[in-house]
Amino acid sequence: MPIQRSWLRTMVWTLVMLVMLGLAGFMGYSGAYLVSGVLALFGLLSVVGIGSGSYITDCPVCGNQLRGLIGLKRCPRCLSYGKLSEGEYYELQPDFVNKVPLLALPLGDRRNMPPLCCACGAPAARTERLRIIRVEFAFDLDAPHCALHTGGADLDSEPVAGKGKAQAPVLKVKSYAFYRACVKANYPCMT
């Protein structure tokens, strides 16, 4: 899918950068060097927002509009992941494997695991027990792995949109093939 620049978001990020850098210069002039350095760092980090946070595109799977295309991006509607490549936004290839568990699947009450390795997508031969304990929830989950891999999954939490500081459990995995099979097993209406 082609990407487009949101000029409103670009202007906002540019304004943030200019304000932060201006405040950094003022604070440095007045002798508050530590504060000046922190403000300058935030101002320079907003360049990342200008560079890729102001782009928008449509999800190649469901057509939902996506914003902030930094790194791997999960569509909130269909849960597919994609990334920018050569000026276009693509869904990840089925054989995509990340170096660390990063592909986050919201769990809720659905915890059906496909018989694939969460590290590489090959047929699973065994499981590894994962545990998460948070204020809102605690549970164990058996993550399938092939005979060659370990550490292909991790349990974590992410904020629930519109619920303040509430957290929801997510399963983070390395293999996109496993991730898509989990979406199909747990959210059949999205596939």
C-alpha cells in the first residue's frame, strides 16, 4: 500500500521539535545545562516523529487507516502486522521471524495455541511454560516450540485503549506464521 504524509501531523511534530529546541537553547543560556540537554534530546527525538510518525496508509489486509508507521505496526482492526519497505507499506511475509518476541497478540480469555513453533513456525514438538503476574491478571501459558528453538515467546501486557491505566495480557512471539495461526484460532472473525 502506498504511504501518504499527514501534513497536520508533520506540522505538529515540527512545532514540538522547534519548541523543545528553543527551550533547550533558552535553558542552556540561563545556565540550566542538564534541563537544556534533556529538552534538546526530546527535540531531536521528535525528528523521528516527523520522519515516520506523520505518515498514514491503509492496512493491506482490511483497509483500516494506520498512523505512525514506525517499525512493525499492528492493525487494531484485523491484528495483521506490516512494515515500510521502499516507500510502500506491506503485510509481513508468512515466513517472517523477528530476532526477539515482538509480535504481540492480545489474549483476553482466548488462549488457543496452534501446533506450530512460536519461534520459527515449524511443527511444534514440545512446550515451554510462561507465567505473567500483574495487578489485573495472572496466569500460565504453554507456548509451543520445535525441537530446535527455545525462547520464542513471552507474556507481557499493553494498555487498554480508553481504560486509563488498565492493562491487558498479550503473547509476544517471533514467528509471523505462528502469530497468524493464533489470530485464526482465537479470532476467527478476523481472518
